[in-house]
Amino acid sequence: MPQVFGKLPTSHQPWSSLGAVQAVKVTGQTVDFHCGTPQVKISVLAANLIRVRLAPKGEFLPRRSWAVTKPDEDWDTVAFEMQDEEDAFSIRTEQLRIEIKRDPCQIQCFDADGQPFARDTELGMGWRLGQVAAWKQIEADEHFYGFGERSGLLDKRSEIKTNWTVDALDYSSIDDEMYQAIPFFMTLRPGLVYGIFLNITHWSRFDIGATTPGVLHMQAHGSELDYYILYGSSPADLLNTYTNLTGRMPLPPKWALGYHQCRWSYESADVVRSIAHEFRSRQIPCDVIHLDIDYMRGYRVFTWSPNRFSDPVKLVQALKQDGFQTVTIVDPGVKYEPDGEYPVYHEGLEKDCFVRNADGSLVYGYVWADKSVFPDFLRPEVRQWWGDWQHTLTDVGVAGVWNDMNEPTLDDRPFGDDGNKVPFPLDALQGPADEGGTHAETHNLYGYAMARSSAEGLERLRPNQRSFVLTRSGFAGIQRWSAVWMGDNQSLWEHLEMSIPMLCNMGLSGVGFVGADIGGFAGNATAELFARWMQVGMLYPFMRGHSALLSAQHEPWVFGEQTEQICREYIELRYQLLPYLYSLFWQASTTGAPILRPLLYEYPNDAKTYELHDQVLLGSHIMAAPVYRPGVEYRAVYLPEGVWYDWWTGERHNGNSHILAYAPLERMPMYVRSGAIVPMQPVMQFVDERPLDHLSVRIWQGEGEFTLYEDDGTSYEYQSGAWATTVYRVSQHDGATHIDIAARQGNWRPVEHRLVTLELVGVGEQRFTDTGKAQQLHFS
């Protein structure tokens, strides 16, 4: 199949479409509609979730070993009614009615109030040589979010979004394909939320009314159309269902929530020690130092440079003694070295771990290590082999792996020459031999499967300690295996502004542990840009400063005393908020709720939030309105319904209004809504510097609730009950503010005699020893 890099061929043949339903068969949770040779299968998986499949030739594909969704048979049986009406068939659940027209066979959905959504157009579903498609009506007031990693702003209506992973170096706000391919979106209009997950790993594309206004066109390569329709009473409800379908993130080690520092490259152990010393001597909190490609011997994965990093055990242990964890980069390319003594290559060749062309020859390409071959991560035995090779890192004490270049990215000649990026051959064989998979089907899964290999391998190698995995490329469900960063951004104000909607759309795609390189990876940040970026970065679930080779240094202290102090204060605030933030990660791991949220997530019936990309919520209680332009000291802020308080001054504001916020360089406007409860801790230089023996709980007057989640932050013992939750509630009645603290649940216990300071902001505070028993406090 011919291919231009990043653009797969599209047939110009006319589409074939479905005719009349000729027979219907109900089997368990599935209803089959026979339309002559083509068949449509609708599976009712939950009261708010259906799966739609079209087999143009009448035969459905078996489930692939690399499928990312929960198997149909693993869903609990849900009640539904099937009715045969005059012009249509109707499937009813507790929450939905799905109508299937008889002639031609078309699908439309209705909520309990009869509001239509996800309605087929006249074309409905179709196919042509090697492609399948569906057409849906776009309602006049619908807005579209998610789609995984996307540049630009929040709402994607009237845009085209292609799902094909590429190295999006120097991406801009109008680029389409990115490092991640997540074919899921959420559609919002007042009073109704629904989503669609296109369950196809081949190249696919969403045309969201760009070509034909009012029509959503989904198309993909492949022989079968397969998609899920999700309905929710709110975005939270929808994401709960979606992450039940594709998986949820595990709890990371708590140190991974701290500040990470990186550069391409800290080129020697001495430089790394110097960076660590600067953080500690300047009292700037930091938990993690990342090592980029120059720690390796000639860019060979799973090696250490004998010159620059001659004693990695000594380095990593010294860092650990100072409170730093070490994360190392790993690329998928394995140096082709038939005449050398590189064991990763020779063992991989012996065990037939590398991707091969259709004729049986190895697939080659040029990466940092020069001519290289590539593991077939779609095969479980290769994932095991690769994951076990990480022992060369974990034996040294490395606590996390950063997977890069895994779209996969390769050139046609050695790096440094004027080469060109080239695609993997689409007919290369991938996956178990009996499944007959090719790269055309598994390309989008390559980074996902590499991250899975890393995560599973680290769990085997470090069975008593949670590890950290970071990836550049991935597919739907990547949250099960890895955190994600937004790739090679730039030191531009536009990229600072774009980072929040990018991360929010990732969160609305089920991927909560996300971040963007603070200061911008490529280029030189100014002191003002870096200060403003650090303020925003304090909110990122994954908080890392990173910069590129040949750019200026981007550590907090290189921009002068004022910027250093701003960075210190906002990193310190991040560490103070760790009890709140860690509880948000627990929410994400149990419900799929994003950690960083656009306002529309909490206020889905407020149309003023639908396009609001430059304000953001950290959880449901804290809102930030960052500054994204140089020289700005005031900015407009929208406050949704309710009462809001200025984080810094305590000033009270009525919601459903706009205010002008004062924002000098040292201040990022932040607000909390009435009834907010925010647990905090003392500033620490790293997460485990000392036990949390003093917990501060800040509460703002109103009606609210928050569940504090705690465990040891490092082990897997929480999975067997070693966790604790404490529910705090605030209410107003009888002229007083009442705070109820429920009895602690779970088997984990904090340090003995922990002091708790409970502050009702603007009123006063009370202190007590944390016994874990229920308590009631009152403020008049």
C-alpha cells in the first residue's frame, strides 16, 4: 500500500450503505440486524452504553489480543426491552432509547426526556474498499471535546481530527496529527452529554462539520466499523463509563506528583550532582531528575556511558540520599550491531523480538543509535523480554522510565545528516503470528504497547514499590500504563496558553496524569514567560521543567532572583497542596475524573464555560485564571454560579459574573468556591522529607464536601486495604458554620499524634489531635 508519511491513502470510490432490515435476532445482550449480506450488531453493555458494529460482508472480526476495551462478556447484565414498532425497532434501557429504522437501517438515540443525539444522517453507515464510515447529525448547540492530544483551544467543532501517531516536532495550533491517537470525544449541549469511542486502531478521522456543516463524519481504514455510544447525565458520569470501558490509571508513587527537572541533556554525572545541589541549597523543592539520551553508551538502550556516567549506582544512590528519584529515557530503537557485542540486539535477534517485513526481513530505520531495529511490543513475549531488560536501570536504583520516540519515529539516514522522517512499512508483520496483524492496524498502538511493556516490567522488577512511567505516544486506554506529556513544545506564549486546553482535552479523554514541558522544550524562555509558565505548571498533574539541546538553561535560578523566588513560591504551593492533589489522583484512579478540569466539566449547563479555555479547575474546588501574555497585570475572570473567594486575599465574589483580577508578575489569580475544603501540608523539599505530622485543612464558608485519601505513597499495599479516607463536610445552619469530620475508613494509619489545624478562612481556626474518630466543630 503506498503511503505518504502521515497521510494514508483515501479511496475516492463511492460509499455503499445499508438497505432495509430483513431479520432481527436477540441473543443475550446483543441484537443482530441482518440487512442482506451486511450485518449490524448492537450490544447493550450498560444502561448508558451501547456498542455498534457493522460487518459489510456479514462476518465480524474476532477480538484482537491487543484490544484496549473491556470485553463485552465482562459487563454486568443490564435490563433492556426490545420492541418491534411500525417503522423501526426500539431498544430501551433505564437511561436510553435506541431507535433502529427499518428501511434503510439507521440509528438514533434519545435520552429519558426524549432529546435526540448521535442521530445517523441519511447515509448512516457505509463502506468502500478497505474503509468504513458513519455519519451523524450535529445539533445546532453542540460542542466537541476530547479527541486525546490536540493543539489549539478547547472546542473542536468545525475541525478535522486524524488519529495517526506522528512525531509532531514544532507543532502549532493548527496541526492535526499528534503523538497520541485517542479516537474518543465528548459532545456537550445544555442538558445533554454524550460521547463516541471509535474502537478501531487503524488510521481514522473525525470530520466534525468541517466539510459538511452539521454533519459528523467518522471514517477509518479496516473491514469493520466498531464504535461505542456513551450517554451521561454529566461529563463526570460519561468519563466514569468511558474509563470503565478503557481502564483507569493506577495510583502513582506520591513522589511522582512532586516537581521534576530535566534537560536534553544533563550530560554527565557531575552536572546532575550540580543540579541536585542547586535545588537543595536554594531550597527549591524537587523530587525527580530525568536523564535524557546522553546517559547511554552511544545511545544504546539499557546501557550507561562509561565516561559520562561511569558509576551510575553511586550517582543514583547519592541522589536518593538527597531525596531525588531518578527517571531515565528509553527509546524503542535497538542499535543494529551484528558485529558488535551489544547483548540487547543479539538476544532480541535470537529470540525473534524485532518487527519484520512481509518478506521476513528485519525492519530497519535510523534513530539516535544510528541504524536500528524495533521490538514488536504487540507480542506478549516481546513485552516481557523488553520489560525485563529494564533491570539494567532498576538494578542501579532508577525508579521510573520515560518512553520517547515511540510513535515510532525513524529517519532514512543517520541523525545529523539531512535526512527525512520515514514511515514504518504498513505491511510489516506485528502481533502474534496467528492473528495476522500488520503495522497498518497496530501503528497507533506501538507507543501504547511499549508503555505497557515498561509498566509491567517495572512492576516485576520493583514488586514492592510503585514506579513511574512516562510516554510520548499512546492510544485510548494509555492511562492504564503511563503518564503522558505533550511532546516537544516551544518557548512561546502561544504554547503556554495552549497547554491548558491540551491537557484538559486529554483529561476529558480519560488520561489524567498529564503535563507539558514548563518553559517550553525548544527555544529560549524569557524570565517573564518562565515565571508565568511555572505558575501554570504548578497546576499540571505532571509537573516537569524541560529544555532542549542548544537552548538556554531553563532551571528556575537562571532567570534572576525575582523569577527564582516566584518559582520557589509556586513549587512550594504545589507541595503544600499535595494532600489535596493526591486525593484527586485517587479520584482519577477510581472514577476516571480528570485532575485538571475545564470549567465545563463542573458546569455543563453553563454555556459561558463551553469556549472558556484560559481558566481551569484543579479538582472541583480550586480555580485558576493564569496570565498568558507578556506585560499583563490585569485580566478578566469569569466566575460561574455560586460564591467565590480570592485564594490570596479572601475577597468574596458573587458568581455568574465577570471580574477584573489584579495579576502582577508574582501572582496568578486563584479562587475557591464556597464550601471548598482543601487539605494541605507544610512545605517540604521532597515528598518524603519527613512524615506528615501536621495536616492543615482550609475550609471556606458554604456547603461542601471533600474526601481526603491517604496511604503510604510508595507501595502496593493500598490494593489490599492499607489506605484511609476521611470525609470532611461543611454546612451553614442556625447562624453558624458546622464542620463534620467522619470517622476514618480503611486500614492505613497516619503518624501517631498527628496535629490537625482546621481553618475556617476569614473566621478562625481550631486545632486537635487526629484520632480518626468522628468529630463536629462549630464556628459562630
